[in-house]
Amino acid sequence: MGPQFWSKVASAAALLAFTLTASAQNFEVKSHTLKNGMKVLVQEDRSIPNVALYIFYRIGSRNEHTGATGLSHFFEHMMFNGAKKYGPGDFDHTMEAAGGSNNAYTNRDVTVYQDWFPNTALELIFDLEADRIENLAFDPKIIESERGVVYSERRNSVDASNRGILNEQLMATAFISHPYQWPVVGWAKDIESWKMDDLKHHFAMGYSPNNATMVVVGAVDADQVFQLAEKYIGNIATHDPPPKIVSTEPDQMGERRVIVRKFAQLPLLSIGYHVPEANNPDYYALDVLETIAFSGQSSRMYRRIVDKDQLALNINGGRGISFDPTLFTISSQPKAGVAPDAVEKAVYEELSRLQNEPISDQDLEKAKNILKANFYRQMKTINGRANAIGTFEVFFGDYQKLFNAIPEYDKVTKADVQRIAKKYFTEKNRTVATLIPDAAEAAK
């Protein structure tokens, strides 16, 4: 496919972004802080009679310690297992009976709970959330049952997953000081050894209202939301939040390598580079570089490694939003008969191009259009807006920075992309993890 095709793709993305911008970019967010410190953000949208409610707790695996890893993820499970008013299973059943649904996720920085429901169920949802924040049950039988569930999840997502175990080894090798080094699901021995005191302490500091931000978007009245929040949550006692993370990952002084040998059909390759946290001036330029190199089948890496050289079945790269400097990870599945180092070599050559050759105006425009179109699509839904408002408030320090996202993308230059490629994607700054198929392991 020639330059004219990609020019049309870029133009189409630009048109979509322009079409969506007027309705998605400008909206009012109202803010109120409860007397116990929980911040509540509300964006009224009566286009549909539904509501998205997110609660961001600033507690993740970075707030754990050796010997007690995996606790944040464990409580994601426990929060659905009964409290004082609503017993085991009642949270889901009650919400579903009112026409709602829910989900949750845990990562290295936060645990987030998501509720979606008709606006007629607003007060019920506050009652449900308040009950599990204030009165979560610590029934020993349920704890042991859930411990088994979490342990099983670890076996499935890590121990029985080639990609999962390689990523775990990559993080443990790339970080030697910062708690990003241990897995969100926890180390197996830690899961086995949690004590009741560990659980109660972790819950008290993590789920204290002053450690949380609530976001409500949809067919609601902001004043009513604030009143319900004060009524149901405002009197819940607070605790000291998680201690500040003082450990700073030292600059890497040379390439690190880790090899995993186990039974597998094909090898795997993961390469990690240390990059800065979300609230960093290089955030948007890194987004643009990530898009140019890895976004879709028209990306540089895919065209070179999968299409042109036919070295691998896939190639992916990126990093998550984080409080602290994190890892930009490049992952690939070499094809049968292709050595991982052949894929490695091609990856480094493409990164070298980004470092030594200015990208084209077309590549820059295309990447920005993709990023802006994705942003506007997210802003079109109440769920997308709730997630974005909370993410900017929690990770960037102020939800209003959300409204500067598009101008920040527009400011990124070709020189910025080249600068950050040189700054972060260096041999000294990388860690390489390779999984080598080992037939002998299958016989064990």
C-alpha cells in the first residue's frame, strides 16, 4: 500500500476527529469533597437515562511489601463477597435486579470499581458501595475460599501462561528497587501466607474515603449526587492512607537479560525500556512514538517484522499509565524456525531509524489523528468520560488536564519524537526477556 493510501487514512481520521470534537471536548464537571476527604466529580449528561459511576482507590501492588504481595488484587475479589447489609452474592444480585452491572480491575497503582445502571437506581448504588466500604466482611471461610480463587487465577494467568510468566520475569529483572518489580496477582508463596492482620491493615489504608475519588457521569443532578454521597459515605471513618513510595528506581547502568526455559511451541521475546510516569512532560510525545511504531498493521514495526521480513506472528509495544516511572514493553512471537535474536535485531534497527532519521510529516499527522480520534471516541460515551475524568484526576493530578490533551498532542514535533527515541530506547536502558522452548521440561 502506497503513500496515497495512508494519506487517505490520515485524512479520514482527521475528519472523524473534527466531527466528534464539538460534542466531545467541551463539558462541565462539578466537584465536591466530602467531609471525610473523598472527592466526588460529576458530569451531567441526560442524553440517555443511564449512569456510569467509577471509584478510584489509590491502592495497588506498589503499596504492598515483600511477603504480602497480591493483597490489592485479593480485595478486588473480596469487595464482592459480602458486608453487613448486603451479604455474600447480594451486591451483584441487587444491582442486576435494578438493571445495573459492574466490574473492577487492579493494577500496580490503583484499584477501580465500575458501576453502570439506570438513573432510577442511583440511591441504591450509593447504599451498596457504602456498605462494602464501611462494613466489608472478614469471614475466615470466605477469605480462605477467595484465597484459593486468587491462587487459581495466578496459576492460569502466570504459571500456565508462557506470556504471563515471561512478563513477570521481565518486570522482576528490570526493577531492582521499586515495587513495580512484583506481580499484581502476587507471588505464590505470599498468597499462601497472608495473615488476618495483613488483610485488615491493607484494607483500612487502601479503602479509606480520603484515599478515593468518585466519578459520576450520566443522567443525574450533581447536587443530588453530592447529597447522597454525604448521606451514605460522608460519615465513614478515615484512616491513614498508604505511605508514600520513597523508593526510586536507580538509572539502569547496562543491558539486563533473563532467559526462561520451559515447554512451548514457539519462543517469545519481550524487551523493556524504562520510561517516565504519566504526569511527565514526555507523556504525549511517547504516545505519538508508540502510535507510529506499534499502532496496527500500518505501524513501522508490524510492516517491517511481520509483513516485510516475516520474522514474527505479531509485534506489540506500549506502556500503561502509572504514578511512577514504568516500563515500555515490546513483545513478539517469532515464527517457527526464526530465532528470537533475529526479531531483536529488526526491532533495534527500527528504533535506530526513529533515533537517527526524522519521521515524515505524514507519519506525524497520521499518529496524531489516530490518537485524537481515539480520544474523541472515548469522550462520546458516559463510560469513557467517567474513566477519563478519573484517570486525569488521579494520575495527572487534575481532571481539567483532560481538556488540554488535544493541544498537547498537537504540540508534539518530529524533533520531539526523535529526542525521546534517543533518550529512552537505548541499549543501557533495556531489559530483554526470552522464552526458549525446552522439550525436556515437557517430560517432567
